Amino acid sequence: MRSQTGSKTVCNALLDSLRLFSQRESETPARPCCLIEQLRRWGAGADLQAAISDQSPQQQVETLIGVARHALETDIGGVRTEIERNLRHDDSLRSTSARHKRMRAHAEFLFVSLLDPIILADDAARAEAMTRVELLGQKHAQAALSSGTGAIFISCHQTHTAYGLRHVPAANRLFTVVRNPSDAAVYPAGWVERGYGPNVELVPASIAGAGRLLDCLDAGHFAALHADFSYPETLAVPGSLFARPVLFSRSLLRLILRSRAPVYPASVVRLEPFVGRRIRVEVFPPLPFADLSDSKPDYPRAALRLSVAMECLIRRHPVQWAHWTLLEHRWQQAALHGMIVPNLARRLVDSTPREA
């Protein structure tokens, strides 16, 4: 694709690129549909970078918002189908207008998020973007980072974690992060590492990776992990999301219970409207795991507490949970394992204001 600066021309060229990409994707073997992973594969290609290379950061966001709205309206790549099908499970939406507003905002978020790896891997673009990042919960962040015992930060899939790890006071600390299993197939070698920076070690979702996480915590350093999905090829423990059972990785629970490190929920989100390009990192009080041990009976209890924390994070910014389109798959996985809903999770989740 040749670089074009007119915003309408660039938007139309990207829509053509997305159509062609979606056609090729439809010819691949069936797999669970995760819309954000499909979009990541498209966004990591040459077309997006070439199209926006001559645009200002503001124009880039505006272009991606335009692409999102057209893709939603015309259902390119199943964008509308997947968002509509999965957002029906969001019980905070009480009217058709609220659902349509949520669908549009969610589509915009998914497409604007495609800029994150491009921005974070470029020194100048990253430096400009970091001036727009704010930190809330600084008291909890300082407590975690100055304890001398190490800490685990857990979050759900929202805006790129590197915005939090590169922000003061975390910027000069050593972190270990589990690499997204699809990164190697999506991004060129070294691209992801440049985004996270030299103080972050990326490890695989494997036994060896779990060992590196433990080593990191034992040395008094830090781990940053997504806890809203089950890591591939690991044993599962039942938890709950949106009133139905889902699987949580036993290896994640083992890391929490074996390391005894404090666990801090955190979120990295864009502030709406997204065209403002502002990002908020927020750290919350640590979760209560001190009364649990690294024993089989305590794993379901730990999974339940993790379930509540993840659902609360999702409900705070539902537009920005990138894994809505995997929710049904998560439920189906648990059903195949005969998991039972931990009803207590529904009573523990804070009440959420309904959208009219």
C-alpha cells in the first residue's frame, strides 16, 4: 500500500486492506474467534504502518476511529457480528441505544489499540505518548514497588501494559512479563521487546516461563500478568466470569500462592473520547491471599478471588475489555470440563450502575 495523507483516502485504503485480509483469514482452519487477535494480525502488517506513516498522532487516531465505524457498519471481517454476539452478555446494558453506543465505542477501542505496538516501538512516538499517561493509586504503586519483597501486578486485556511499565515509578524496576503466545507469528523479531523496553524480560507461557517468574519474585523484582484468560497447555481451576464458570490457569494460581508476593490489580485504559489520546494507569489495593496456602483445597478459593478481581476490572471499563469475543469460548471450555459456577462470585462483585 502506498502512503496517502488524505484522511478519507487513507481510511478507504485501509478498509480495502482489511477486506482482503479478512477474506484470507476466512480460508484458514476454524479456530475460536478472538476479534482483537485477528485485528492484531492485520495491524502488524505493512498496510497500516504505510498508510499512517505521514500522519500526525492525532490524525492516526482519527483514521482508525473512521475505519472502526465503517467496519462496524458494514461488518467487515465480522466486526459487527462478533461484537454484537458477545456484548449481549453484558448485563449492564438495559436498552438498545446503550448497546449500540457500547458496540461503537468498543469497535473504536479495538482499532485505536492497534496503534500501541507501533507507537511503543518508536522512540519519538513513545516519548510523546508517555506525556499523556497519568497514574492513579500512586500510594499502592509505591507500596508495591518499595516493599523489597517483589510484587505481582495483575490486569485484564485492555490498553497495552507497557504504558504502565514505562511510567514512573515503575520505569526503572525489573519486570517479568509472559509473552503473548501469538506475538511470534504476528510481529517482526525484536518489535515487542522494543515496546516494553530493556527493564522487562519476556518469558514464554510454559514451565520454563513460570520458573523465571518465580526467580524474578524471589529476587525482589516484579511480575506483570494478564489474569483474564487461561494460559495454553496448563491445568485449569474453575473460576467465574459474568455468572458462568470459566477456567483459570493453575500455574498462575501456583505462582501467587507459592511466591507469597502481594498481588495488586491494575488497569491501563484509554480515557474517552479516544481522540484525546489520554491514558490512565490505576493500581488498586492488594488482594487477600495471605490466608491461603499452596495446597489443592486452596486453589479454587484463590481462583474465586481472582475471578472477582478480574470481573470488577472489566466492569469498570467494559468498552475496553479486548477479550469480549472470547467470553463464550471461555464458558464452553469450562462446560466441557464440567465446571460448576462458584455462586459466591456473583455476590462478591460490586454492584455496577446500569446504562439507560
